[in-house]
Amino acid sequence: MKSIITISRQYGSGGREIGKKLAEKLGVPYYDNKIISLAAKESGFAEAAFYNAENKATSSFLYSIAMGMNVYGNQDIGFAHLSLDDQIYIAQSNVIRKVAKEGPCVIVGRCADYVLKEFDNVVNVFIWADLDYRRNRAINMYNLPADKADDEINKYDKRRANYYNYHATGKWGRAENYHLSLRSDYIGIDNSVDCIVKYIEDGERSNRQPDELT
């Protein structure tokens, strides 16, 4: 297996669980929050700054204004003219490219599909599910209050969409941005993992060079 797999997902769809199980099945590194830890270590920024950059992106309009105004002041680390959030995005992107160059892996979120758009061995996957399914997961697995679950799900998805749409070209969740889109409530978590593995194996087999087939 030579592919790097990026996973984008709706909140509560099980995308993170699918990513972990996929990495275990393929025997490759798994990166999610670890990307933030590595980026914080290499850049000198606190890990909280990386989480704040994503969590504040509730309104696409206000987020774009905040990112463009450099409201946090300059940081003298080589790109001081950028806002703190832009600097954080660049630091995180550098780590994503670094781990991708090290070999096959699974990366969840972080605009990884866009960051690695120049790599020719990347498979981009989007995981989604019906709202009822995501609500049940959010309540039972993430301990969200039942009366607030729908609002929280909507808020998380807005944050992810706004963060992605600001930094990347294209729109978060649009089919043309991904190689494969899976509805996890329809086929289940484990079957989603198997489906991704089969897709990658078939894709790598069909794209082999002639000298690799001998």
C-alpha cells in the first residue's frame, strides 16, 4: 500500500473512528490531533492556539474578516505579515507535508486533502451520515445533551466548512473534492473501513506502471 489517505467528515459520522481502524488495518501511522502536537513543537506556538484557530470559524464572514485583519499582531517567525491563524495554518500544513513524505499514513481533517493536492499518491475520503445517526452518536459517545445535540452538530460542521472554505479552493463536502464519499450509517463503521481498503487496493492495482506488473 503506497497511498496516503485523508479523511474529512461530518461531525458524529464516525470519521475519526474509521480513520483509526483504517490505519490499524493497513499498519500505517494515524494522524489527527498528533498533527497539532507536532506543529506546536516545531513552530513554538501553544497547542491551544491551533484548536482556537479551528474553533472560532463559526461564521464564514467574520472568520474571513478576522483572518484578513491580523487582529492578533505580528509574530516574528519568518512570516510576520500574516495573521496568527494564517501562521498556524502554515505551520500545520508543513507538518502534514512532512509526515506524508515519510510514507503511507491516514490523516484526519486539517484540510489535509487540500494541503497534499500536489501529491500523486493521495486518496481523499469524505464520511457523512444521516442526522439521526449523528445525533445518537453525539449523545451516546460524545455526551452531548440531547436538547443541544442538533445545534452542536450544526456548529461543528459550520466550523469545519468555514475553516476549509477559507484556506482551500473548492467547498468542504462537495463530491468533486474527494475520491470516495461514504455514508457511514448505511454501511457501518467496519464496512466503511473495508470499502476504503478495497478502493485503495483496486486503485493502486489499476494505476500500476507496466514495469510494476511484471
